[in-house]
Amino acid sequence: MTPNHTIIIAEAGVNHNGNEEMARRMIQVARDAGADYVKFQTAVPELVISAIAPKAAYQEETTGTGQSQLDMCKAIHLPLSAYSGLAALCDSEGIKFLSTPFDLVSIDCLATLGMDYWKIPSGEITNLPYLRKIAAKGGKIIMSTGMSTLQEVEDAVNILEAGGIIRKDIALLHCNTQYPTPMSDVNLRAMESLRKLRTGMVGYSDHTVGIEVPVAAVAMGAQIIEKHFTLDKSLPGPDHRASLDPAELAEMVKAIRNIEQAIGSTQKHVSGSERPNIEVARKSIVAARPIARGETLTEDNITVKRPGNGISPMKWDSVIGTKAVRDFDCDSLIELE
């Protein structure tokens, strides 16, 4: 693991469409892609959504207007009893399990599964009873901050801290909740503002099309990346079209791992791979024409050429005016006493 290791959360969400076997296949896809976590969304839809709640515009575009938001979510959520089995499968497959609770009952369900983090979604940042219940459970927290002002994020952090959560155990993810997010609305530099809240890690939850934005976020210092994926973008449901397919998920993980290595440290040094190029690419002081022993070295009879294994051109001024210690052929490396 590199010092810059990014936590990559492969967000299965509800892209299993309420099919437990599909959810199990998604665990294997996330593992094969190299993600650190696979994450689901746990909810009792009737406790989350009222009968009069409208769909988001993107949900209407992807699923139509023939059913309510509540009915849509009922059709694509797994029962609470399914999550212990999914967590056990993650353990046996060698990938870590996470799920986002969307209601108080789901919090109690997930509390028994030993997750490394609680994941708070953007929509619950202003839900005081929810935040207090999460805090009462203890542990580490990752909180998405879509649709929020910095003050709202700070208010939520303060509630969690007042409930007993250590501030440094709260990770904040910059996020835009539009599916897909327009590039002009991504605003990755907002991560800099989140760092001012002096919590723990700062990262990015992505809803753009493609992989370039999460990769860029890592280059800008994101320590956690969350990205939706699906088995098939053509499946019915609200989130599939803005998700990565299995090949794209693997490509994103590979790109992020490459960027982690490329970030390196703040030191400016000669790397091991480029050290042999010093002799090849740098230059030395050489004879510009044949020079006789004892002849004074001047700007007329010496010059600078590759290779770089002789006297450095940085010593030019101290070489000018000295006597040739022997005969030099044209292009010979100049030597001094």
C-alpha cells in the first residue's frame, strides 16, 4: 500500500434493483476491480419517503412519471434481512462492506454488522434525529456534503461531535447530487473549504459520467473516492446511466492507483529511474578543436557538449584561462590538474 493510498468505495447503491443475487454479483465485480469497499443503500422506504414526495428530475428521466418516488424505491430496495448475508459475502470475498442507512431503523440494522465507517448521505445532513442516532452508535463516519453550504456541513459536524464522535474521525466528501453532474458544477476545489473544518479525511463522491473527475480529485488530494457502478448501464432504474460499468470501474481504480504513485512527496530529488540519464542528457566542457598541451583554454577552443560525465559547464568560469594539461583532440573531455 502506497503512502498516498486512496480509499475507493465502489457504490453499488440500489443498482441491484432489489435483486439479492445481482447484489452478490456486484460484490464480486467491486472486488475484481480492486476497490477497498463495496457500498449499498439500506432503507425502509416507507420510513424515508412520504406518499406525496416527488421524484427528482433525473429520476423521472430514467424511470418515467408513472410511479411515485416511494413506489420506485420500494421496487429497488432489498429487505433489511439481506444485509447480513451481503456483509458475510464481502468478508469471504476479501472486500469490505459498507451501507448507507436512510432511516433510524436501518441504522439499528447496520449497527450489528461491524462496518468500519458509518456513511451519511448528503440528504441527511440536516436531519438532526438521524445525526444524533448515528453519533450515539459511535465509531468513524464518512459524510457526503452534496446540496450543502459550508455552514450546514459544520453544523452537522458539530452535532456529531457533541454526540460523542471524535472530530478527526469524521471524513467529509465533497459531492454534487445531480445525476449525472455537469462538469461546470463539479467544483473540486470545494475540498479546500472542507479541510478548513479541521475534521479527518477529505474526499469526493462523484456523479459525473466517466472516470476523469475522480482521478483528478485524487491528484488534488482526495483521500476517499466514492463512485457508483452497475452491472449494465441499460438496466431499468434511476442510477444506472450515471454509473460505471465493470470495465470502467476497474479502469478508474487502476488510474487512481497510478496517480497515487505519481503524487509522491514534497521532496525534489533525482529519482532512481532517471539517474542514468544524467550522463546522457547533461553536458560537459569539451575541446572545440585540437588543443596542444600548455595552450590557454579560452572561449575559442572549448565548448559544451554531451555527455555529462566530465567537468560541469557550471565550472566554465574557473576553467577559462587555465592551461591545457595535455593534448586534446576535438570533442575530448577537458581535464584539469
